[in-house]
Amino acid sequence: MIEIDGSQKSGSGTILRLSVALSAITGTPLHIFNIRYNRPKPGLRPQHLEAVITAGKLCNAEITGADLNSTELRFKPKKINGGKILAEIGTAGSISALIMTVLPICLFANNPVRLHITKGGTDVSHSPTINFMRFVFLKTLKKMGINASIKINSYGYYPKGMGEVILETNPSLYLKPINLAQFGKINHIEGISISTFLKKRKVAERQAKAAIAYLKGKEYNADIKIVYDRSNPFQKGSSITLWMETTTGILIGADAIGSTRKSSEEVGREAARKLCFDLQSNPTVDVNLSDMLIPYMALSKGVSTFLTRSISNHLETNIWLMEKLLNTSFTIKKIDHLYRITKSE
């Protein structure tokens, strides 16, 4: 039995997500309490609840305590079969966060997985945009032998959501270690600027132009695709995602989400500023991606390493949880303006 106190470390939903995933992968029953203890509204919110239920579908788990606002949960997994799974969040809760919960489980399924996620948020605050997931996260995981793809049927924004995504994965029972030790030289910067039902105001174009101008001021050139989306008639919104690739195959990403409180130009500059801030120290993994890679490094065989510019609460939490549940060992070493994160053999 895995016993987890959700108030430890960050006290956030990441503890719930990874505990459920590792319970399913190892076949070990889980008891977790004080779920999201350090959040303004503790317990299971709609996106967390749906993530648990979806994980349960993948491994035919017996679940107790899977109720809205519940702070305690028992999860008893069985065999991970995969197949076609439907998930419905029902709010603007993060689709990206749901994918982060279930993707590790999908890799250990007996069959390919086709997960159809509906009525959620693709581009919402406190979570990577769906295009960050596509162009930075999944592309980096491919280096570990992970074959997964995301198809966007409709974008979803706060407060109504209504986004729709399809995640497809193939089993990857053996994960290769990942060695991101050398930054190399910047090859190119790309991006995608999205707006949904905001073409008259040229929102996507304005976001892209502002980002390009900011990057040019830092002597970087960027190619940003402009997309005027009409996939979601229920909720207008926008986002921009940028990524930089180096000669050594390193991907550094940054994103920003539109809101009524920010001009389109502010959104574009925000994403560009984040990217440039990371590039000042030549890391091999950006701050957002750093904590997301930890579970896959822990599940892989052999030594994995990367360099990042700061140690976030989520990064510390994920390392703590992997060491606790998988008996793995990570080291953190400060090197000039960077931190080298290494998972041992």
C-alpha cells in the first residue's frame, strides 16, 4: 500500500497526479489524504476528479473517495489494458494537467491508447498550453522512445472551457534515459499564435508581431505561425506558444494566455520575455518542462540529466515523490547560473 500525505512539499495537485500514475504503473494500491492541502480550495476539483477517473478506466481500478472536493482517496489498480477511453472535464479545467496524469500510465498499457478528452481547457492559467505540450513536451519525450501525439479538435479557454483533444499513445515499456547536458547553439525560434473568434481584432497577428519585435530587440529572429481559429463558438480566447531549438536538439519553450486584463501585445511580449529570460543562462530544459520530465527520468533505465535555471516547488515535489515511491535517486548540483538535475543509474 502506498500512503501519501498530500500536504507534503508543494501540497498541490501534482502529488495526486503522480501518486495515482505510479500506483497504476506499479500495480500497488494507493491511499492519499490531505489532497491539494495547500490550495485555496483543497480537495478534488473537476479536472483532478476526471484525471483520477480516467486513470481508473485505464487500469480498471477500484476507487473510493472520487467525489468533488474530496480530500481523501483510495485507488486499487488492476492490469493496464489501454484502448479507447473518453474523458469529460465539464469546466475550463486543464486538459494538459489531465494528460500529465494519464500519459505515464498509457506507456505501460498492453495496447495503444486513444484518449478523447472533451469539455475542458486547452489554454488556461497555471498549466502549460496545449501547444506547449505538442511542440515542447512530447517532442522532448520522443528522445526517450515515447511515441505520443495530440490532436486539437477545439481550443478551450476560461471560464467556459469546451476544448476537445485526442491523445494517442503506443506502449513504451522501456524508456530510454535522456542526456540533455549540452545547450549547443540556437538553430531557430518558432511559435504559434492562436485566437478563437477574434479575427476582427487581429488578436493572433498582434500577439505574434509583439513577440517577434521583442525577440528582435534581443537579436533573435522568430517564425511564428498565425492561426485564426473557429473551433469553439462557446468561448473566445487566445494564446501564444514559442519554442527554440538548438544544434544539439535542445527545446526551450514559453507560453502566455490572453485575458480581458491584457492587450494582445502584452500577451506576445510576455511569452517572448519568458523565453529570453530562460535563454540568458543557456539551460537545456525550461522551468515548465523541468518538473514534467522527472517522472519519465525516474521510470527510465540508466542515467538521465538536464540543466535548468531554477528549482521550482513542483520540481522539488516531483523528485521527492519519485524517490519515495520508486526508490530512485536524484542529485541537484549548482553550476554557475544553472542547476544540473541527474537521475542515477
